[in-house]
Amino acid sequence: MGMTDTQLEAFEAIKPHRATLQEKVFAFIRENDGATDEQIRNGLGMIYGSACARRKELEKQGRVANKGRRAVSSSGRNVIVWEVA
């Protein structure tokens, strides 16, 4: 299944900034000895979709990983603490 027109537009708009945003997310995870997607979003002031997408890219690159740590989110659910691989 392909991207919708709005997804493609957002993907193209972020392209010039993707590497910089990935590095900000990576640095945040490293400097905080791990972080949840929610902590990344709040700590960097990013929208959820962008923060999560950049973290997923870092995971695919093998730079961050789920090493089994969990934290409780603001909604009260257990979530993954992403750590430097």
C-alpha cells in the first residue's frame, strides 16, 4: 500500500531536515540514557509523528534498540525505553 497524497507531501517537506532531526533524537536518547517516544517528543518539542518516525529510522539503521527496558507513559501504559544500540 502506497502513501496518501498528504503523507507524500509531508515526507517530501521533511526531507531536507531529516538527518538533522535524526541526530537530535539520537543525541536526546544518548544524553538521557534512553528515552521513550513520548519523552523524545516532549523533550525536543516535536510532534509525535515526526519524533516517532525519526526514532524508527534510527532503529532501522541499528543506532537505537529496544533492550527490554520499560517506563510508564502519561497514559499509564508500559512503553519501550529506546537505548543507544
